[in-house]
Amino acid sequence: MSSLLGRLTALVALSLVPAAISAPPPTAADPCAKIAGKTFVPPADALACMKSFPFNETLRQNVLTVISRVFDFYTFEDYYLNSPPPFQDSTTNIRAQLARINRTHYETDFDFNKAVYDFTTQLNDGHTRWFPDCYTQFQNLLPAPVVTLEENGVQNVFVAPDSVEFVSLLGTNFTSFFDSIKFDFRRLAGAKVLEIEGVDPYAYAQHIAETQSGNFLDLGVRINSAFSSYRISGTDFSQRFGDISGPQFPTQNTLTMRLIPVNSTRAETVHVPFLANYLGAPFTNREDFWITNCAANDGTNGVDFKNSAALEKLKANRLKKLARAAIVDSSAKNAVGLPSQFQPTLPPVNGSEGVIKSFILPDKKTGVMFVGSFEPDDFNQFQTDVQATIAQFKQSGVSQLLVDLTNNGGGFVCLGQFLHAFLTGTKSFGNFPNPGFESTNRANPLAQKILASDIELGVTSAIAFYPADNWAFLSNDTQMSPKNNYMKPPTSRIINGQTFVESQRFLDVCPFVVDLPEDPPFDPKKIAIVGNGNCASTCAMFSTLMNERHNTTIAVFGGKPGLPTQFKGMAGNQVLEWFDIDSEIKTANLKDDPLAPPDLLVSGDFRHNWRIAYSFLDETLPIEYKSELPHFRFPYTVDTYNNPQNLWTFAAKQLLG
């Protein structure tokens, strides 16, 4: 669709909800025009623009109807009524929360959407969240990101020692703002933080973890997410601000810290200003902001993939639809690089051009694979990169392997299974030859209709996720026919007093292009995994497979001292975006079914966890709710928190010898 046609479509949609875009009174200044064309703006100005759209009941009913009916597909809904330990802090009644939001009075459209965002975020399931595009285009940034470090045997919170180098990478448009208001953020680098907003800094990190972080079911992992840490963003080394210093919404103007600067013994209270970073498309005024960011567009709602044009678009990307399991990290939009002096100085080995960065440590016996993501641009290249890396390791005499999963948000389900199989060898699978988990999806009435309709229409895995040829039989790991109805009959069990109805169990069918080795390339006892627990979705499934099937040594760095922290952050299974589930419904010719959600009138995404992966340690329990702690916990130090090579060298000595 041309940009002109897209704007006309948006304007047509706007005519359905005139109150949401009514022009400001002639005497009122346009708060969006004030910030148009600017990358960094004061949070209050960003918020004024977003709060200029009044609450609209039509939009509320549309959004809540979509969300409510998509929740019918959500695999973990009944668990939330009384979440099992140690995940009790996520307990809530989802339907009661939706009813509360439906009866609450809101002044603005922002207030309503933030309420929905907060509710879904606090489910702490990164696969199941509402993202209103209108209000997620800004990210608040603090020029004093905080980290947790051990110093002289004691862990404390500090302003990141590299904060000047790190923050400066945002450019002078960011740093000059603080110079213009005569706020010297540079002198705060390395300062010891005694309090944040009047409380112990770890207590404040826990508050952020309980109210804003989301994504990870485990509280300990969410607290670690509050702090700054290194990562790979795209294919480059990067550094997260952390959830304290990089919150989603520009609702906070300053952060108050009581701290002791470096080379001082005197505590002082500092009000550190936030600056909001605009990450969306250009706009000129309030109406243009709505059209650009808020109104539904040609990519918002799903399509019927039986339609030839939609099918050709799908085929242009890949041969079949591929299952994904990944969180959405708002900080990924603002991918600030890791300062160059902290990036590895070792030469990368073959296969390091994509999302995996691999090196041989100076001891010449340890190979490192930093797997930044399981969602590369090229699905096949990920596999060939792993093959090339391991081949060079073997040729170079490497005898042990360290896998770094720090801040890996997941990706394609089959790539996690591929890496598991390649590192452990197919012989290790024994009587369970599939490299993944037993899986199911929720067999609600509409889901059963979708599968039955797909069978009748001849829909296959080439264009949809429900058809049975996506899966293999649990009994013999052979691919199902697309005519197989794996929901007939469905199975059911009682969860927290509710009858949960799900499909029969099945296995993934994965399109591997690289031959899997029968024997592992390294002694399994000489493979170890490190990370910060922020290992989500496919990453969590990979690390759980390594733990449950091979007892691989796993270590977690950072976190709140004394608080148990899982090695996996969010361990659901396949996620479907709103576009995906809407396309499944439309492809099955069921959009007019009374159980089907309507099209969204606004640009947004309500994603949900569509499949369960069952634990090998307890086949009645999803791995999401199976508590699995690392074998080792290490604090970050000033030498390791943002220096991957230093961390790998330390970890190799501690874990592999």
C-alpha cells in the first residue's frame, strides 16, 4: 500500500472515532507541534502530547473486546488465579481485571491504554502484553544508569562507572540538554547509590520489577532487568539502560538518588532529570501524530493467507510460517552501543557475522559463543554459523565451551532446538528423539473451529500455524498429515478449580538445513552456560532443555543479593502476535464467527502465549511454572558488568577449570 493510500485509510478509520482526534481549541497550543521533529524532549512535553487525545468509549470497547477474546486462546489464564510458588506475586484474576478497566473512568486515551498496558505487563509474561503503538513511541532515559556490583566482598548499587562513555553514544542532542540546564551528569559516574526515591536501592529495583519490568515470571530476573547490562542488539554489541533508567513511558521527570560520588565521602541528594527519546515516525502536529502512530494501518490486522497477494508476500519471506517465542524489549528500539573499550579484543571466529559472536579465550582451550538472539534475519544462516563456529573451535584445539545467553530475548523456536541438538548430539536423546518439548495449545471452542475449518479448506503449515503438519506425533516423532485433527478429542484437567481444555500433545517439526551430529562436539561436562537470567522464550527453552536433559552447568550473574533467581526469565512456548491470530481466524473463514474478535481500530498489538512446553522433570507442569535455579550465582564486578570478555575469562575458570 502506498504511503498516500495508507494515510487515507487512517483518515477513514479516524472518522469512526472523531472524539479521539478532534482538533484542539483555537486558543490552545498544540502540544504535539511543540515537540515535532525533535529526537529528545522533556518528559512533561512528551506526556502532554500523548495526553491530548481524550478518552473514547468506542476505542475502549474495541480494544477490550479484542483482548478479552484473544485471552480465550491464552494457555496460562487459569494458572494466574493462584500462581504456584515461587511465582505467587503474579497471581491475579484476568477477567476481573478486564472488568475493572472497563468500568474505570479515564480522562484520556493515554490513561486507558496505560492501564491496559500496566495490567498485561504485570502478568510478567513477555508473550502476553498489550502494546499500544500510539503511546510506546517514547522511552524515558536517565543519564545515570545504575548497576549492581560487588566491591570488597559487599554488593551495592552504583551509577554505572562507564555511564559517561555509554550515555555519550546517544549523541550531543542528548548530552547538550543536560549541559543547557547546568546538570553535570558526568560527575555521577561510579557513585555509590544509598537510596533511590527515599528507599534502599534494591528495594526500589524490586518496586520497578513488580510494577514496570514485566516480561519475566521470576521476580529475581525482573530485578536484574532493572539494572544496566551488556547485550547484543541486532548484530552489534550493545548496553541496556535497565528498567530503572530506561522506563517505557515519559511519566517521570526526575529520579531522586542519595549517593556518594567517586572521590568523596559525603552523601548528597541529587534529582537526576530524565529525557524522553522519540523513536517513532516523523510527525508535524497532533493530528499527524495520531495518523502516524495511533490509527490502525494496513499492517495492524490480520489477513486471509489463502488470498494470493497475501500468500505471495508470505512466500517472499520464507517457505513456511515459523514458530516464534520472543519477548518485546522496548529498550531494543534504542540500541545504544557498548562503548568500544569494553568490547572483546579477541578476534572473532567463523560464523560471527550474525546474532552469534564467537571467540577463543587466551587459554586456547575455551570457546565462547555469545548467542545474542534466536531471531536472526536469516533462519538458515544461524544454523550454518553454528556449524562454522564449532568447526573452527575443533580445528583450533578447543576442548570446552561457554555459551553466553545474557539478555537473549528469544526468537525462532526451532533454532533453540537446533542449538540444543547440535551441542549435545542426537544419540543423547535416547528414547525421546525430538530435540524439543511436548507441547499443546488451548482447545477453546473457536480454536477447535479453526482447526476443523483448516482441514476442510485444505489449509496447511505453509500459511497457518493450526494445521497439523506443523507438528509430529508424540508416539513416534513423525510428521502429522494436515488432515489430522489433534484437538479431537481434546484433553482436559482442573487448574485452580477451572477446567482447562487443551489439544492432544505433539512435537515440533523443524526445517533444519544442517546435519545434526550424532555425538556431541565437546564433552557435555565441559559445556557451561552463563547469563543474567534475562533469557526469555526460545532462550529459556534452550537453557531448560540443556538443564533438564543434560544437567548442563548454568551460572547467573547479578541480581538482588540473597534473592533466588531463576536462570530462565520467561519460559512459555510459541507466541502469536495479534496479526497472527487474526490471520489464523481469517484464513479459516471464521472472522464472522460470534466468538471471533473484531479488527482493531487503533494501531497496536495484543500478543499471547499460544502454546505450552511441558517439563521433562514434571510432565504435568509447563516449564513456565517449573522452578529451576542455576548451579552458581556470581555478583557482577566493575570488571565484568559491561565487559563480556572479562566475564567469560572469569566464568571459564570458575565453571570449566
